[in-house]
Amino acid sequence: MERAGYAQVIPPILEDIGVFHRVGEATDVVTKEMYDFVDKGDRHVALRPEHTASICRAYVQHRPATPFKVWYAGPNFRYEKPQRGRYRQFDQVGIEVLGVDDPDLDVEVIALGWEFLSSLGLKQVSLLINSLGESSERTDFISALNSYLESRRGALSQESISTLERNPLRVLDSKREQDQEVILGAPKIVDFLGNDSRRHFERVQAGLDVIRIPYTVEHRLVRGLDYYRQTTFEFSGGTLESAQNALGGGGRYDSLVEDLGGPATPGIGFAIGVDRTLLACDDESVFPIDKRVPEYFVIDTTGGSEALVVTTELRGSGFSVDRSFSGRSMKSQMKAADRSGAPYAIIIGSDEVVNEIVLLKSLRTDEPQEVVQRSALITRLREKKK
Ligand code: AMP
């Protein structure tokens, strides 16, 4: 992200609750899932459920030059029913750009998310994209969708019927078998796009084509909130269960900055869930799980501070070193050294201290134990590393 000109922003974990209320009154995230409380100074605050609102708040407060390109990584909190891939504290990594409407930027943002996931080694990720057009186009679409869903009400699941009453767009999210036939026949938002929106969406697709990022236009990918517009996208993890298979998602939004008291400013961003991404990495075995093993284990039977001095010196010179504590016996320190997995032990007893030497003992092979001058220890270990 930094190679692409994005700077890190670290928003606070606690914000005034108004920051989230203004940007998401209609979302479950804000209405049902927020951890909010009144602090000792009678301020109504919330643990952030996401980063975008705080970034828009910071933009309004500090008015940086545009394009304002930032990345973030950190925990969010939502009062959800915990299950695999859905937790009450979870981490996201993401970016936001404020101040630019160019479809090339949509492509840049999508590409950064895509490259991030592929650079981890994930292969079973698909990119889904759609366009939500402008708000008047959405209004026409929603009204057509509503009439259609009402006309097919009898064929919908009980859950979708109640969703329909609250927000017809959300019915398209239903993964229930019973709803699928109705959803397949539903009107598509792309058919409601005006010329400008259509052109914007075509430019985004052409951009993804030229940089060879594969995508699928997914008509069901609509967002329930008024401030989303134009491009919307999702990275879907092929190994995850369908209810939790979104590794991340994002899109364009409008009016967040205005709602927080700033000037009209277009925005776009994505948030990738770190926890789910790690689940996908496990499923695809993309990370070798290597146990951290120290290079050296210091055994000190003198009861003095030799182990402290040697570990500090070696760590300061870039070696990974561990030791045991509490003046344990030689035998028990040797056991600890073995357990640590370190290939070598550095042994220091009273004789060694007197003679200003240490013993370098292999814990894995039969190579003979080596006597090393204390003053030449680091040089010797560096030689061994070569
Ligand atoms: P959202 O901010 O709701 O658009 O979510 C973006 C991404 O954050 C999702 O695709 C998930 O990977 C992740 N995410 C959202 N909510 C949770 C949660 N409760 N637990 C774990 N990951 C989550």
C-alpha cells in the first residue's frame, strides 16, 4: 500500500458515538452490534465497529490535501453471535481514498486488495463486482425490485419475507435454497444505470481487464445503504462456508464526509477481515507453520549474571537466543535446551568464567564440543552462520 502512495492512519479505538450514528443509522452494525457505553465524564462513546467512519471524521477535522490516500490495520468490535469466521473482536486491514471520482482509482483500490490476498499465496479467491449507480438510479431499481419481490412473496422463505419489509435489497443476500429461484429472476441494477454510471462501470471493468485481474459481475452484490454508489466489490474465499465467505469488500461512497460536517467528497475503500483471511490461509495451507526456534540456548550454572550478559550481547548482535531461569541444575537446563529446539547450547560454568571461555555444544549432531574464547564468541558465531 505504501508503494502505491498510501500512508498509515491509526484511528482511535474509542470514538464519540455520533461518528458512527451519523454514518450508519440503518445498518445492523450500528443499530444492533455496537459496543457503546457512557464513560466517567458522561460521554457516550463506542468501540469502533469499523474504520471508515473514523477516517472520514479525521478528514473533516484535519482537512488534508486530496487525494487523501490512507491504509489502516487494527481491531474492530461488533456484538455478534460468535462463530467460525465471525467474532466480537476481529481485525481488519484496509484502505480509503477521499477526494477522487476517477474509475481508474476504483481499479487501483480493487487491485491493491487483490494483490494483497494473492501475495499471501491464496488461490481460491474470487473477485465479485457490481455497480450501484447513483442514488436516483438506485431508487428506481429498488422500487422495481420491491414490486417484483412482492409479486413473488409466496415463493420466498419466511426470513426473506420479513427482510423484504425492512430492506428489499437485503433479500438478494439470502443464501437460502428456497429463495434462489426468485432471486435469479429479480431485476438487475445494471439495467437501471444511466449513461454516466454505465460508462464508469465499463471503465472499471476495462481497467481490471488490462491489468489481468479476473472478476465476475455479481448482480446480487448490492449494499443496503444510501451512501454507497457506483462500484462495489467483494473478495470471496472459496474454502469458507457461504455465510462467512466474504474475506473483504468495499466500494464507492458519497456523503459520509458531508454527514460528518465536511464538504461534498467522494470516497472509496475496502476492508479485508484478517481473521477470515487467516482461516482461508489455513484451509489452503499457504503458510508453513514453522515453530520459532532459537539459534542458541544459553546454559549458565554459575548462578551469576553471565547468562544475562551473553543473551543480551547475542540478541543485540542479531542472534535469536533463549535461556532458562531460576538457577536450575545443569541437567534440567540441558533438558530445556533440548526442548527449545535450538541446534546449539552455549554452556557457562564456573571454570569457563575463570578461564574466560564458553563451550559451544551441538544439541543435534555428534560434532565435538568447541571451546570458544568469551571475547571472540560473537565473531565465532558469525563465522558459523556464513
Ligand atoms: P464489513 O466491514 O462488514 O464490510 O466487513 C469486511 C470484512 O471484515 C468481512 O468480509 C470479514 O472478513 C470481516 N468481518 C466483518 N465482521 C466480522 C466479524 N464479526 N468477525 C470476523 N470478521 C469480520
